[in-house]
Amino acid sequence: MIIVMRLSLAISLLVIVLIIKKISFSVDIDNLKKILLLAAVAVFHLWIQITGLKFTSASNTGWIIGTAPIFMAILGYFYFKEKISFKKLLGIIIAFSGLLILVGKGNPFNIDLINNIGDWLVLLSAFTWGVYSIINKKITLNFSSVKTIFYLFLIMIIIILPFNINQNNFYSLINLSALGWINILFLGLLCSGVSYVIWSYLLREMSSAKVGAYLYIEPFITFIGAWILLKEEITFLMLLSGIIITFGVYLVNKE
């Protein structure tokens, strides 16, 4: 139900943006077919990731999802002939090493190997995010990023909504607290609406490997956010891993 609310709010924001920017809502059949495929991949991605989280730990999920940029670089090489130079490859390896230090708290051996169905599902979701990004890039090369995400979310909500219409979800929604609504607004307007459009735009303007490399910064930002908002402890190893990740991303994007 949270996903439904996120999509609804994001769609409302995108409608306003399209009207203000005077972008036509028209879409040709060819691009609509591609967006349908993109929506199917996005829904499948969300479903397997949420299912996987039921069977594995959050820490395992964190480092496994960190493999998504690798899939993006590989898929970008095969589908768009994007070159992966030695410097770019070195940057990906360094950034991934920083991720392992972060999640393993300084010792990569602290990270459990993939050993259950949940781990495999999360790994598959990292691959599907790579597929999503490649399809997104293919569409936005000659189609508006804002309009792509608008129709993507519209199709996604049509797919998901029938599975969420029940009495329990309705009562949960009307009894949501003020803080709960603030969180939903943040997720819907910023995390879904604004962020997906930015991601789509960057995929059009940059190589998949360069865009994907920024995903390595996400766990580090999460730790910083937890330190500021939740008063969780931040350690030297966290700062060190952040520096390593940032340096790796710098190498990938230096060219």
C-alpha cells in the first residue's frame, strides 16, 4: 500500500510538472510498448526484492544490492557498446571494495555468503534494476524523461492496485498519523517523483557505468543519515569506506 501511495503522489507531481513545462501527454505506440515493458520489469523488481527481504537479513540485502552497478556496466557494454576502460573498471572495483568494508564493518569475512532463497532473490533484483536502467536509457534517448516516468508510474499503479484493494489497507490508510503522512509525502514526491526523473535524465546523458557507480554512495549516505537523524554511532571504518567509495566513483566518472 505504501508503494501505491508513493506512485499516486509521484503521478500527481509529474502531472503538474508536465502542465507547467507545457509538455504534451501524447505518446506513440512504439514508446508505450517500451514503457509497458519497463513497468513490468519495475513491478517484478519490487516484488522479488520485497519477497527476498522476508528470507534474508538487511545487512545481506545491503551488500548484495551493491552489485547493481556491475550489472549496469555489463549490460551497458553489450546493449549500448559503452566502453569499460581500465580506469573505469578499477573505479568500480575500488568502490565495491569500499562497500564491502562498510557492510562487513572492516572485515569482509563478516559478510555471509549467498546461502538462501532470499539472498538469491535480492541478487536477482540487483540484476533487474540493471535491466530497468538499460530499458529506461533506451526510451529516454528520444523521449522525455518526465513523460517516461509519468506513464511508467501510471502503468505500475494499474498493475499493483488490484492486489492492494482490501479493508485492512483502507483502514490503515485513513488511520495514518501525521508523521506517517509526512513520511509518505517524502517517499512519494522526492524519492519516487523527483529521484526517478533525475535517474532517467542521467541515464540519457551519461553512460550506464558512470550513473551506476553513484549507487555505491547510497549505503554510506544511509549511515550518515542514521547518525544525524537516529543518533546511531558512526565509526572510523564507516568514514574510511565512504572515502574509498567516493574515490572509486571519482575514477569511474573522471573520463
